Amino acid sequence: MAISTKRKKYKAAEITELSRYFKEVTEAFEEDPKQILAHYQALYIAEKQKQMFDEMIVEKRKKLIERQKRTQENSNSGSELAQ
């Protein structure tokens, strides 16, 4: 179950403009642009790791449910044979 996030696709000119504006804003607030980018990169990585973990949990649950169904079916057919 993939979690889909709708993100805008930026054109090359838009990316260039955003980068320029980002640099201006960080300079105006006397902030280190590398620190800001690193912060958001860390958030992005954490978000993707959580997404992968959530997907892994969903798959594990599906397998557990299938295993429980097979066990129950085997139990039911075993009791039918005993009768």
C-alpha cells in the first residue's frame, strides 16, 4: 500500500528562481542555507523511512492474517476428518 503524496512538479526555471529567493531570504535573516537544507533533508529521509516502515507493517499484517487463515482451515479440516 503505497502512500501517495501529491507534490508539485517544478520546472527548471522555477527551481532556479526558488533557489535564488531562498538564498536572499537566508541572507536577510543571517541564517546558514546549508543548515536549513540539511534540516529539511533529514525530515525528508525520516518521512520516507516511516513510509517504508508503515508499508512493511501492512505486509507483515497481511502475511499474519493469511497464516492464521491457513492454520484455521487446517484445524477445521482436521476436526472434520476426526468425525
